[in-house]
Amino acid sequence: MLNEETAQAFAREWIAAWNAHDLERILSHYAEDIRVTSPVAARLTGGAEVSGKQALRDYFAAGLAYYPDLHFQLEAVFVGADSLVLSYLNQNGARAAEMMVLNGEGKVVRMVAHYA
């Protein structure tokens, strides 16, 4: 079960990895059997769902290339039993929220992105 301290630490590291544009560091947060649903994925890959870590690598690499000035500012962390929601602002000041379900090793197995 997640607690506030673990969720906050995960959120800080996740944001830092994205802000560093370090693909391997970003991917270290995700399980091999990851499943992601995102409207940005639909725009960059042609499909809203990305399954598996290699497909996620390709999607995130495309995203980092498409948004070279990508930067996230964490606003809030919502803690569930085995999931969390990260609310943040992107480089354009737009709000985003990502719901993530974690496995026993603390890796994301399911993520759903939402954008305002």
C-alpha cells in the first residue's frame, strides 16, 4: 500500500526525470507490461493506447523530440491504495493529471493521462 511519503518521493523523481529529458531515467518508473492511455499518444503514434515498455520507449522518445522545451511543475499528488495521481503544469502552463497504478515493486503498470 502506498503512503504519502512514498508517493511524494515517486512524484519528485518522476518530475525530475522528465525535466532532465533522460529517457532511461523516465522509463525506470515503468514496468515491462505497462499500459498507457493518452490523447498525446494518439497524436504522436496514431493510437491512444501504448502497451509494453518498448512501445513506451518509442512514444516517450517521440514526445521528447516533439517537445524539446518540455518541463513539468508538480502541483499536487493524490494518494490511493496502490495508485496515485500526479497533477502538474506543462511547459505551456497547461494542466495535466496522470493516474498511475503501481505494482509491488513500485513500477507503473497502468497510466491514464488527462489534459485540461
